[in-house]
Amino acid sequence: MFAGSRILVEKKIYSKFLDAMTEKAKRIKLGAPLERETKMGPLVSKEQYDRVSSYLELGKKEAKVAIGGGRPKQFGKGYYVDPLFFTTWTTQPASPAKKFSVLSLRDSVRGETDAIRIANDTPYGLAAAVWTRDIYKAFRVVKSLRAGIVWVNHMQPTYVEAPWGGTSSPASAASWALGLEEYLETKQVFVNLDETPIGWY
């Protein structure tokens, strides 16, 4: 699996994006995993809950909390955590709180070149996504990103026929029909041409 845990937003639209995302996060319904209306369930164990909690506490010392991060009061049991994301980081990307379990927003992106530099400045290269109305810009960025799967104006869908792997990623593409190309870096690009919102929440 892959998680989009870093979002790079151009500075000129950052405030508008942050407000919209905060409102969207408020509509994420927590609950039992088997209930259809649930969008976010509990963590799998106390060990994982304690680990995530430690990252949240570390993150609170290194960044601003945009929303969430506490333990929901409506549940008597279960390892639930409110949806949370951080903004305005003061540390380098190596911080554990930035790498796992939480969403972080980078607000100092000055443009396309800066975004590519920041996106590639990580040891992880399984997946990435590009959001823009400029399809030419989209493919310039797609070409420059060091990632095995790249979505354009979408995120998460993939196909069993397509390779599954990435730059500096433990995931392997060997199960693919063309597994002999394991020693090459293959890139998948998914372009969503429908302007209708995905409507997850």
C-alpha cells in the first residue's frame, strides 16, 4: 500500500487550500471498520496507537496542528485517533513525525521546479500524484518525479496488469508479466480527465 503523507502546495494558493482541506477533514466519519458509512477506523493495536501518539507529540513540537490529533471522545474503546495534519514544519524531512502516520503540508513551494526538488528529496519512491489543470505541466512533472506510480488529478487507483514498484522502494514489480524488466525503473501514469470531485468524504 501507499500513503500520500506529504502535500506540496504553491504558496499563492496555500491559505485557500488549507481552509478547504480543514473543512473536508471535519467530514471524515470515524467508526467501526465494517460499517458502510465509516471512512476511518481505529488503529490495529495498542502498540501502533502508542507509536502514532508518539509521532503526534513530536510533531506538535515541530509544526503547527491544522486540525485533529486527539482521541475521539465518542468511543469507549478502540484505538481511534482524530484525523490530523500538520503545517509549517520547522525541521528537516527526516523527522519521524513527518514520515509516518500523519499528513503534512508544505507551504513554501515557489513553483514547479521547487516542488519537484522537494518531492524527490526522500528515500521513498513508490508513488506520487500531480494536481493541475495544465496537462503540459503535469507531464513535465511526471517525467521528473522519481516514483514508480504517478497519478494526475487522482490518487490510489491502479491495475493488476501494471507494474508495482518504485524508486528506492521495497515493493517489487517482479510479479508483472514483464518481470524481466525488474532491473529497469518503470513509471505508471494515471490521468483523470473528469473534473467532477472524487467524493470520498
